[in-house]
Amino acid sequence: MDTLFPSGLYTAIDLDVQRSTGKDIEFYNSMPHPCVDFSLSEWQAYSLVRSIKKKFLPRDTTEQDALALLKFRTCNKQCGEWEARENTSLDEELLGTVKSVLDDFFYPRGMPLLDWDNIFLKGRCGPGSGIGSDGNDFYSKMFSSLLTCTSSFLVEHYERNVVRWPDWQTAEKSRSEHFGPPVIVNGSKLSFVPKNDRISRSICTEPLLNMFYQLGCGEILERRLKSRFGIDLSIQPLVNQELAASGSEGAPWSTIDLESASDTISLRMCEYLLPREVLSYFKIMRSRVTSHKGSTFTLDMISTMGNGFTFPLQTIIFCAVVEACYMSLSLPVLKGQTVNFGVFGDDIVIDQVAWPRVLRVLALLGFSVNQAKSFNQGPFRESCGRDYVNGHNIRGVYPRRLRQPQDFYALINALNDFTARTGFPLPSAVRWLLKRVDRSMEIPAWEDPSGGIRMPLALVRSRRAYKRYQSVLYDRLEPQKRTIRIMDDYIYADQYGRRRLYNPSGLLITALSGVALSSGLPCRLATDRLPWRRKRLSCSSWDRLQLDSTLNGGFDWRQWETAVYSNLIWVKPGR
């Protein structure tokens, strides 16, 4: 498989790895799992070697997309074949407790959590695409598109509720006069986005009104997660990371990662676990089928990636599983005011005592544990994008492409950050990259890593500095972000020339929601599709991060400065 990863860079990394550990890249690549007696530098080398090409994307992802489609269909088939198997009295007790916890979650103080009017009030549009819309922004979807939906109930509910707000009623009237009333469609559309060098990630584009209600429901579920389980999804990754770090130092924490968790939430399993009235909400909002290149699949999973309530729903189910297992083992669910476990999607951190029982219940519910990324013994733990060995973060570096100058700058800075965090020097790799960029593009540490080479001011002064009025002038690369201009007759998207309906009431609602900008509507494009330009800026506080190391990747300023010295300074300027 041609991933176009530069052979020269791979050789340079090999030299750095051999210099620090005495072993070459092939040694680490040949090992499916690290040795338990690895030194810290060998753990770091293993992590770097296994990560550096993992997410580097080929130009043609046909093979990866085909594998993702096969996996999606396999997961969907497994969902359709799921059935409850209470083989022992313990299984029956555990699954019964999971149901009880979920009943309590969805009926706080005996009152139903979900209500259609409340879901409507919390409704919104996500940043992705939607069936029927040419744009990704809130205005284009709700006020300048053909509204699509899978349920006539949702259409009727939406039309009944918009009349409660005169401006929204006017906006909907203007939209419907141009595009027509909302239409019923069969379901979502399956597509694929890059994930790693082996397989793509499946994602479904939902009809517009389905997504509006799904995200409204998702917000209600997230708030209840915080009040019922103490899980705040906005900060939970940090909590999981702290638990994983302490677990790697000997604290009794185990980390669990699941395979294709969002695609294995079986509809039949939800019919077994969830109260009937609660399930009816999800059934109305979900897409029953999805299509891909002319083929249509009936969905036996309750939702997919791309559905607005998928992530909070799976978090709820796994929280209920953990709490049920804790209760059966008489483990405390709370330690003081803090929850005694961590769940963020399918990233789960639990007490080691509950490991066998949690894995058992997950298997009964149709979930598969990713054995390569789940840890109960030894010095290694990983959760929410952090890998720890004995408390040290050894997370590798995952470049996705090296096509434009900004890609090279981002990788240079990522390698320097890896050195700062781990103490593992990478001068050969950095030198290889430096030969392929403009060395004069030196920027402060707090700038976007794609904009240039992040440097301490002392090093900038030693090479090339522009001083004016106590400030340092520097150049950086930045993407030329696009906006959709607002005009009296139509709204135009400059990069495509697609027209948007001029809907004044819709624009007012968009502005009040905080989406519209003074220059127009935001236009969401991937940074690799945006043109980049060189821009000169001035700075009077270049090294301001010395007082706030947390903004610099979790390591202190001195570590980062030393890393830049070791990787950059020994390379002669001009080379």
C-alpha cells in the first residue's frame, strides 16, 4: 500500500531511534506488543515508531473505504442478531441492575427526562453536512435549504412549534416559498472519512430535521449525564487522562477501549434495556435505513456516527454498566464528591476489581473489547488520546500528510513537543524536515503549529529578528478563511458560487444564535482545502508562555526550550 510516507524521513527517524535505544525501527515494528521490561526510552521509541505512519493517509482511499464498508455491514449484521442471554443468575442480576440504573436516568424523580417540546427548544445543527443542504452552517441548513426528514411526526411538530416565534415563522414561510415544504426521505447517506492507513471511518449524513432534533436530544442527555453520573463531557477527557496516568503508576485503575462501539449499539439491545417510552423517542429521530452508491441497508443499530445522540447515548449505557457492576461488588460509585470511574464514549476507566465483571456485561450487550488498547495489568494505560507508562505521557506523533509547507511545520513542532514531553531527541528527523521549509518562518510558541517553526525568542535573536518599537516582527502562514457574503438579493458562497436565499428573519435568528459574523456566515472547509498565505505580524510578548506551561502541551517552558535547542540548534543555519 502506497502511503507516500517519505522514505528519507523514515530513515532519519530510524537514526534517532538507534541513537537513543540501540535498536532500529524494524525491531519495534516486529513486536505486536511492547515488552514488559522495556526501559522508558524503549517505550517512547515503540510509541513513536508505531504512530508515525499509522494515520498518514494515502491519496487514494478506495481500499480503506472498502474495508470500512465491510466492517460497517458486519457490525450491522451483528446488531440484528443480538439477543439477551442471561446464562447465570449473576448475568440476570447484572443486566437487571443496568435496566434499573437506566430507568432512574431517564426518569429523574419519577418524571420523564425527554419531552418533544424541550427537545425542539434545544435543537440545533452540527457543523457537518446534511441531506438537502448545500452548506454546513446553521443558516444554510434551516433557512436556505429544502428541509428533509424521515418522520412525518417530526415535520408536524416542527411546523407547530415555529409559529410560537414570529421571526422563525416568517423565516420558515420565506424558506418554504422558495424551496417548498419539508419532504420525507428514506434515511441517511453512508460515506467514509480518513481514519488511518488501514481503514476509513464510516459516517452517516442525516436528514436536516432529524439532526436538529437529535442534537437537541443529545444536549438534554449530556446535562443529565452530569447530574446523574457526574460525567461532564466537556472536561471528561481530562478526567480520564488523569485516571489513566495514575493507573500507570500503580493506582487500581483499568482502561477499556471498545471496537466500533457506536456501530454496535444494537436496536434489539436497546429494546431490551431501555424503557419503551424512551425508546420511542430514539426510534422517531433515528434513520431506519442508510444508502451508499445506490445500495440501501436497513439499520439494525439504533444509530450511527453522524447521529446527534449517538455519543451521549453510548456514554449513558456504559455508565450504567459500570455502576451496575460496582453495585454488585459493593464498590463505591462516588469517592467524596468525585465519581469513582470515568466514561467518555467508549473510553472507559474503572476500578481493577470490576474488570472481569464489566467485560462480562459488555460482552452480553454485544460489545467487543479492543484487547490491543485495553489494559488491566502492567505499567501502561491509555485513554482519550493519552498513553502513559509509569506516569509518563509517551503518546506518539500522528502526521496525516506532508504535501504543503504547513504540513512540514506542523510535524516539526510536533516532534519538538514530543522531545519536550519525553526527553527523546529527534535531531535527524527535524533536520530532514528543516531542509524542506523556509527557515525564516519562526513564530512564538503560542502560535498555530502549522504557521511556522515555533521558537524561543532567544533563538530567534541569534538568527534573524525584526525589531520595531519594542516589538518583534515575524512572518507566519495562515489559512485564508472563507465566509459567505450577505447581500440584499442573495447570499453567495465565493468558493463555489452557490446561491443562498436572502431570508432576513433567518439571518436575525442566526445572528442571535451567535453563528453569523460581521463579515458574513462562516464557511466550514478542511484546512487542506483552503489557500494559505504569508502574513507579517508583530509581538511584544514572545515568551509569555513561560508563566503558563499548561498551554504549551503539559510540559514546562524549560523542557520545551531544551527540546528545541537539542533538535534545532546543532543544525547549521542555512542548511
